Amino acid sequence: MSSISRRALLSKTLAATWAVGGVAGVLPAAVAPVATTTGTGRVRFAVSTYSFWQFNREDLRDINLCLDLAAEWGFDGVEILHRQMTDESNATLQKIKQRAFVNGLDLCGFSTHQGWVSPDPAVRKKNTEHTIHCIELSYALGIPTMRVNTGRWGTSGSFDELMKNRGIEPVLTGYTEEQGFQWVIEGLTECLAAAERCGVTLGLENHWGLGRTPEGVMKIVRAINSPWLKTTLDTGNFLEDPYDRLELMADDAVLVQAKTYYGGGLWYSLDLDYRRIAELLKKHRFGGYVSLEFEGKEDPRKAIPQSLQMLREAFA
């Protein structure tokens, strides 16, 4: 809908329905409740366990330690990075869930990796099965949303090389970008039954590959057109015009990942205006979690509390 946002339209529709219904808290029987990402504009703050570990700080890898520190520093929730987990047994999952609960924390997000941008059907099938497995882990942890990626062509050699090229990589020889989009759409569609069964909303992130641009992310989300596939906004993954690009995805956002770079970024640093981002999210009535992803070289024990204070001031 180009002339009016889905959030605005839904708000008007619900207002009209309320007036017709006449009974507080009850919708007319003919009107089914609608799944929506419409919120009040009030946000809460989480921290991703990635902020502690960053793939190389083994002393801060333990999920329980991350939970304890997040609670000590005043966060409302924690987003778990799947690759950071060292044990996926049900006993461990339930202990993590209990640890969060007694710390007064929500487990608000599960950040996973997958990639369907491959001409090999076996590779795509493996990634679909992996994603369904992660959905089931998210369900066991009581986490309501899971970050998913499109994947990349794999023509960059390494992630460091990809970053040097500002996230841009050539299409695999002999194939087209459109084929890549179709593979991603097919793969994500195959995951939706599990997402619905488990009550886990998938959030497609602007995370390189075919999700490097907002147009790429929204092409997939709109093609699938499911209440179980929305968007995860990463404030640090648009290297040019971040605010305009974030806005193109904001109407469907179920989680926002907020990058900070104290001490200098691991790959690059962005000077992000979080007051502007806060206003942008408020405009789109985002009322979910803003999850800190600290990606700088400063000691996380110093930079994470510093980042939380900055975000609180920006969103005040």
C-alpha cells in the first residue's frame, strides 16, 4: 500500500471495529483478530549475547554469564546468538530460560544464520532443516522472534573481504540474482509451518547477501506475504543513507538491533544518530525490543553499559 502504511490502516480498521462491537475487549464474531506488528511506540532494551562474545572473547561466551551481567546492568531482555551456544540439550535450554526468568529478563530474540543463495538443492534443503531446528530451539526457550538471513553468493572468499567491498559481492557465474531471490523465497516458505506451529515470528534482517538493501528484504517479505515473516532491522548494516533505508523496513519490524562501536568498529564504524532512529521508530509505532549489538573494540564490560545509557537517553 503506497498511500497509507499498513500500521495506519490497521489502526483505523481496529478503531472502527471497536466502535461497532460496543463491548469492551470483545470483537464482533465475524471479525477475526489480525496479526500485526503495530505497537504503542514504547520500546524496551535488550542486549545480544553477541555483544559480549563477538566470536572471539571466550571469557564472555557463557550464556548464563551474559544473562547475569545484562540483569546487573539494567537491561529488560536478552537476545541469544545461536552460534554462541555450546549445548543445545533440552536440559540446558530450560536452565537458560530459568536463569533469565529469575533475573527478571525476557528472552526476546534468537539470532540465527542460514543461507539459501546456492544453486545446489541439497545445500538449500540443509539450510531449511537447520532453520526449522532453530525455530524449535526458539520455541523451547520461549523466544517469540528469530532473526533469519538470506545468505550470500559466497563469491567474496571471506567475510573480511566482503566488508572491504562494503557488503557487495558478484553473483555466482552462470546464475542470476532473480534465481537467488526465488531460492530464498522457497526456503523461507518451507519454514513457515514450523514458525506458525511454534509461535515464532521470523524477522528477515538486512544482513548482507540478498538482504543487503531494504528493497531486497522487502521483495522477499512481500512475495511470501505471511504474518510469520516480518523484518529485523539492523541499524549498522546500511552503510549509506541508513535512515531512509531503515524506514523502508520499519513498518514490518518485530525487532531492532542497535549497533554501537565504542573503541572503533571491528570492521567499520558508523556515526548513527539514535535520536533520529528513535523518532523514526516512533513514527512507525514500533513498540518492541531494541537489542544492543556492540561491535567495537572497547571492553564489553565498559561499552555495553555505556551503550545502554546512550540508547536510554536517545529514546527518552
